[in-house]
Amino acid sequence: MEASAGLVAGSHNRNELVVIRRDGESAPKPLQQLSGQICHICGDDVGLTVDGELFVACNECAFPICRTCYEYERREGTQVCPQCKTRFKRLKGCARVEGDEEEDDIDDLENEFNFDATKGRKNMQHPLATDAILHYGRAFDNADPHQALHPLPQLPLLTDGRTVGDIPPEQHALVPSFMSNGGGGGKRIHPLPFSDHTLPVQPRSMDPSKDLAAYGYGSIAWKERMENWKQKQEKLQMMENENGGKDWDYDGDAPDLPLMDEARQPLSRKLPIPSSQINPYRMIIIIRLVVLGFFFHYRVTHPVNDAFALWLISVICEIWFALSWILDQFPKWLPIDRETYLDRLSLRYEKEGHPSQLSPIDIFVSTVDPLKEPPLVTANTVLSILAVDYPVDKVSCYVSDDGAAMLTFEALSETSEFAKKWVPFCKKFNIEPRAPEWYFAQKIDYLEDKVHASFVKERRAMKREYEEFKVRINALVAKAKKVPEEGWTMQDGTPWPGNNVRDHPGMIQVFLGQSGGLDKEGNELPRLVYVSREKRPGFNHHKKAGAMNALVRVSAVLTNAPYLLNLDCDHYFNNSKAIRESMCFMMDPLLGKRVCYVQFPQRFDGIDRHDRYANRNIVFFDINMKGLDGIQGPIYVGTGCVFRRSALYAYDAPKAKKPPSRTCNCLPKWNCGCCCSGRTKKKKTNKPKSEMMKKTSRTSTSVLEGTEEGIEVIEDQNVAVMPEHKLEKKFGQSPVFVASTLLEDGGTLKSASPASLLKEAIHVISCGYEDKTEWGKEVGWIYGSVTEDILTGFKMHCHGWRSIYCIPDRPAFKGSAPINLSDRLHQVLRWALGSVEIFLSRHCPLWYGYGGGLKWLERLSYINATVYPLTSIPLLAYCTLPAVCLLTGKFITPEVCCCFFFSFFVNRYAVYSSTIDHGKDDLAFI
Ligand SMILES: O=c1ccn([C@@H]2O[C@H](COP(=O)(O)OP(=O)(O)O[C@H]3O[C@H](CO)[C@@H](O)[C@H](O)[C@H]3O)[C@@H](O)[C@H]2O)c(=O)[nH]1
Ligand SMILES: [Mn+2]
Ligand SMILES: [Zn+2]
Ligand SMILES: [Zn+2]
């Protein structure tokens, strides 16, 4: 390589030219003065060595980095040069870092290049580096004052008190993030600290010299990108801050027209899977069905007389397998994808100069046992909620603590304090994800991620703050290990009401929100509410379903947002725009009114690459659920789901008044003459915007224009003309709660004082509240199964609602899955038992809810979801048959011909795929 290839020139406002040769064969000479070089990470002066020479961190490309940044990167960052990705070597006088092999040998060249053998530039070492002794005074001048004040705490303790190194890899919770170097499976994560639209990503060229030209320090491209970025940020900031902006003129002027049109567009779009992709699958299903017919014809008409019992058992098993295969296949007939338009949502509901019209949302987090579900995990979930990209006054977070643990309470209190620093940081730099543990587990790529200098410093300071926060939480956890004899006492000296977990009063504490103190930048934070429902012996508390219903009522009394989102305590917001995604469906004036919930797929962190225990459930989440979305909507999986509050109150879906010729449920759609021929006949709505956006109220019958197909008319028939005593019978004896159910657009009674509302909230979480009401039977989360989720979703579909499956590019939520065998087996067993519970209950999807709006393919899929565990019985029988055959010398079929072989083979394959690819397992599409 030519020496000139490595020539890099630094110029900034202090404009001294520095020339450094990359090959190092002859010592590079500074042409003029050396200081004045700007660090391309933090923007400080790079500084000099004691010899008065420029500090050089990377001998390969001499990318300008100051000593502070260099040390930080070695200690906690990627440990490689941001530009050429060569591993940093230790420089004399720099702090030791974990992973430094030798004690004294500073010049650890061998190691250096063993690490990155591909570079093989052993003798291209920069001479400056070998005797680089740093200019301490200088370096300290540059150091982040925060860093100097707070020495880095020891290795962070995990929540169970052990240090990181002690943790076996198979553990729930946060371990993987400590173990891996940011993102499992060696895949590098590129966090996007700034939103995608701020700067176009410039593709990196393959030619290293070009690379340098484009990215080398002082290069024009770099500076342009910085400038560009700054301008865009300022613009964005201005748009956000400006409150007296230009009014929106709907009927108005030409310049506004494009915007207006855009705002009128639908907020989401349905994308059917191309028929060229899906038809082959359908064909295979049909072919198999036909072959199956032949097979059973043969089997039934050819009994084996000398081994009748064997034959009968095998035929029964085969018929069961065939049926379960059919149950499994047909709900996949019409898979669809969806696309959302967040920009249109914003144009429509967040008009400049007006207060945001986005709907409020109440977010529920459920926890039970702080020792099994570490408070740090819950804290991360809560932080990601508080920092969500949504108007703060429209978000409330309710944490249900079924363990009545003071630890959870105190951790939440700490979390609310930390949120005052964390939330403004997230919003300022637009980072993802907004759960600090997962955010800091990512490594930054300073070049590709368009990092701004001030961001680098604030990020480091925040990381330090987070580590201190973690230490505080871990201290709480350590303290909670030994329970004092007289039980816990709160800071004010009163005993903790929840000292007896099975017998304690209801507890509510509101943190943050309007009255709860502002964040570091003086902005309000979302409301955070701690709720622990009353527990008394002799009452059935119905586990998670009971906890959720308590939250439904508390939130109705305190905030009453028209939408709810529920999350398990270990599922954090991975995508801060997730609520907006769901609102693209819920707030769509056309499609929205019939949607009971928007389910997001469950995604997980820290699963091993081969997904040993099939935690990901790929077939279920990426195929079955998309198939259901094409019918009546995905089933509810218990977490990551945005509900319409009124759907939880057991109201029927607004009826779609379809033209009589379009009411069929034909399958398949493409050969149905009755419902699809006139599909293109879309009814244009010419009503003025304001009227289209008019909110409908449950107390008045209103007519909406069109539906998702644009051809139907919906009528809101949830007219609440129920007499009050009936409402009380349905919802329980709380006038405030009952009144809240009548407010379609949410909101609370303005007349009530906060104190009286809190009193009412305590009342609605008392044990006896649900007695003789419809809670758990018709209203809210439905009781009677440990998989309350399937049941709850099923009831809604029976009421005629439709659900939506939303898969944003960036996964909306992420959780931790059980990654050890016994936990996983327990979970699968629990799900299986829950399903059988439903199958044997009055809610059995075979018989329940006819005439209520449940589509038959959707019903098939619910039957499949509840009956699948029973397949284990015929499977066991079928697997023992060969052994019995061998022992008795008899066989399940009579003499065999070759056409039989063919059909037998095909059928066996079908049996295999239907039993193994069952719902929640990971195999091929069919
Ligand atoms: O008495 C209880 C028991 C559980 N939970 C909460 O329920 C959630 C799920 O419990 P977990 O033990 O993690 O069950 P999983 O099998 O991991 O959860 C899956 O399966 C459940 C049952 O189908 C669903 O409810 C969950 O949302 C879904 O993630 C957790 O947040 C718990 O804190 C309570 O609030 N109260
Ligand atoms: Mn879980
Ligand atoms: Zn720096
Ligand atoms: Zn380099």
C-alpha cells in the first residue's frame, strides 16, 4: 500500500495540518504544531503525549480519538478502532482493562495481531505508539468531570447477589446481556441513536483507501454529515417546541393540500401474501387431503381380521392425526401482512399548534415474586414504558404486585427517581431500546451510527448513573433476603401492610405524573402507579387474570384511558413507537372500531442460536398468527397486546351492516363468486375531514363510513341503555367505575377529588368486589384456565370483534424466555394444562358461542389451540404399536401393495408434520 493512502489531514477551526503515515516505516513528522486535533468521538481536543506529540490511539489508521474516549472504549466499549476496527492495544500509562494479558509488557504486539490475524500488519506499527506516554495534565483537562467525580463502581452485582462471572449461562433474566458482547450469536447490533430520517446512511466502500477518504478525520463528508445532522436535529427540535405554529386548514389552501391528502389516507394497509408464494402451499394441502381420503378409504375397507384390535387402534390414531392436521392447516389458508403509516398518524392526530389528539393509553405490568422476577428486570420494563415515544400526559403505567413485596415497591420508587434522568436522555437522543440494561449492552459504532459528540459524553455519564442505579437496586435485593422477624417497616416507621402475602389490604401508590415532580429537563413524566390488590384467605385470586382485572378497575377509576396495553414484567418496549403502531389500527376511523386488540409477536432476548427449547415459536408467531390475521385476527398471547377497553367490558363489536350478498364466509376467497367479485368497488368518502374524525359516543348510534374494505357500513350498536342496577350487577358496586364505563373516549369525572378517587380505587381492588358480578365470567380477563390469555381472546372473537397482528420492523417488545430445560418444560406443561382446561370447560370452542360472530376458520384454530395436548395420547399409542407388532408377529395392515405404500408414506409424513409442527413448535410451514 502506498504511504499516501494513509495520509490523513486534520483540519478544524483551529486548522493545523497534521500528516501521519500509516505504514510507519519512517517516522511520521508533524508538519506544524500538533495540538488542535479534534477527537472524532467526543469533539474534545485529542491532546498530546508527554513528548509533545499527538496522542494516537490507533496505529493502523490514526483515527483521532482523545485519551478519555480511548480508555472508555477499551474499558467498556467495542475495544476496537471505530474506523478500521483494529483492536486497540494498550498504551503506556493507560488504565488496565479486563482482557489485557501481560502484566508489564506494554508492547503486546503478538497478542494484538493474533487477535486480528487477517490484518497482518505487524510491522506497520506506528512508532508514536510504542513510546507514547501521555500528557496527563492534558488528558485530565479533557476528562469528563462526571467521570472524575464518580469512580466506576465495582463489577455490578446481579440481583441475586453474585458477581457476573459466577452466573451459569442458563438463567432467566438478564444474564445473557452480561455474558455476550452486545447481541447474541455474534451478530453485531447497530443501535440507531438518532432516528433514521436524520441522515442517509452512506454505504461504506470496500476499498480501504476510499473508506479513509470518506471517513478519515477532517474529511469533508464527515463534516457535512455532522452539519447536516445538526441542522436536522435543530429543525426537529423546533418543530417539537413550536407551539404557535401555523394552523391546519382543512378546506383550505393549495400549499396544504398534499399534507391534507396524506392525513386522509388510511393509517395501515393489508398486504396479502402474493399468490405465487401461497398457492403452492395451498396446492400441497389439497393434494394431501385427497391422498388422505384414498388412504382412509383403503384403511377402513381393509380391516386386519387376525389382529383386529391392533388395526382398530391404529386407524383411530390415524384418524385423530388426520383431524389435527386439518385443524392445523386450514387456519393458515389466507395469511396476510400489514403495513402501518406512522407519519400519517402523526399528520392526522398531532397537528402543529394543537394539543395532540392521540388517544390516552394505560399500560399494565404484572409481577408476582421479586425473587423469581428480579426487580431490575421489572425496573427496565417500567423505564422503557416511561420513556415511550408518546405524549407523556397520555401514558400511565400501572404495576401490579401480586407478591405485595416491599422490595418491588421500593425498587419502583428508585425507578421513578432514575426515570427523571433516563427519560429525558432517551428522548433527547432518540435511542432504542429504552430499557437501559439492553441499551447499554449494545456497542456503539461511532461512524455508522452518526454519533454526535455531546451524545457520547452524555451517554457515558448516563451509563454511570445507570450503574449506580443498579447498585442501589441490588442493595435493595440483598437487603430483602433476610426478612426481619417483625416483618418489614417502611421509611416512616409504619409496618409494611403486605407483610403477610396471603392476607393483606389493597395498596396503591402514585409516583410521578402531574403532581409527582418533573424530570431533569423540567418536563412531566407519565404517571406510574403501584397497585397490590387485597388478598384474604378463602378467596380465589385467579392469578394473573385476577391481577389484570384489578388493574382494569383501578385504571378506570384513576385515568380511564380508552386503550390498555398489558406486558409481563419481563417484556420491555424494544421499539418506543410501538404504541403508535397499535394506534394506526385502533384510531383508524374506518377499520378501528371493530378491533378489540392489536397483538404484537412475542420476541425474546438471550435465546441460544439453535433455540434448543423452541422458545421462539417461529411457526406460531410468524405463520399461524399471520394466517389468523387473514381470518378474524390473531389469538391473544398474554403480553404485548393493546386492548380496546370497551372490548374488555363484554360489549359486542359494532355490527358490520354488509350488503346481503357479501355476508358469506366462503373459503377459499378466490373461487367464491358471492363475496369477492365486486371488491374493487370502493366507496369514496367525500365527507369533510372534521366529520370523519368525529368521535362516536356509545350513547348515540352513529354511522361510520366504510370499513377496511371500504364497502361496508358499520353501526355502533353498543348503545348503553342498560339500567343502572344492571350495570352494577355486571361491573360491581362502584358508582365511579360504572360511570367510567359509560365514557367512550375515556377520561375521569372531573368533579371527583384525587383523594376520593384513590379511596374508590382501593375499593375496587378489594377481595369481595367481584362477588356476584360478571368479572372473570364475561367482563375483563376470563377466569377458569391458567392460560387465561387464550380464553380472553376467544371470548372477544365470539363477540364478533376482530383482532390485528402487528409486526413492526423493529420488534415492538422483547422478553426473556425460560432458557433452562426444567423451566421450559414447566411452561409447556402449564400451557398444555391450560388448554385442556378450556377444552373441558363450558368455553370449549367446539360448542361455545355459535351465532356470535366467531368465524368458522377462527373456531377451527381455537379448537386446535385447546385440543392439541390430547394428541399426546394417540401419539403414545401409535408409537408403541410397532413394538407390539414385533412381539406378536402381526401387523396393522393386511398384505401390502405398492399403491398403498405410496399413500402410506404420504400420510405418515402428514402425521409427522401435524404432530410435531404443533402450534407452538418450530418447523416448516406445513
Ligand atoms: O398470580 C400471578 C401469576 C402470574 N402473574 C404474572 O403473569 C405473567 C406471566 O407469568 P409467567 O410465569 O412468566 O408465565 P409465562 O408462561 O412465561 O407467560 C406466558 O404464558 C402466560 C399464560 O398463558 C401468559 O399469561 C403470559 O403473558 C405469557 O407470556 C408474569 O408477568 C407474572 O408476573 C401475576 O401477575 N400473578
Ligand atoms: Mn414469562
Ligand atoms: Zn474524545
Ligand atoms: Zn484505526
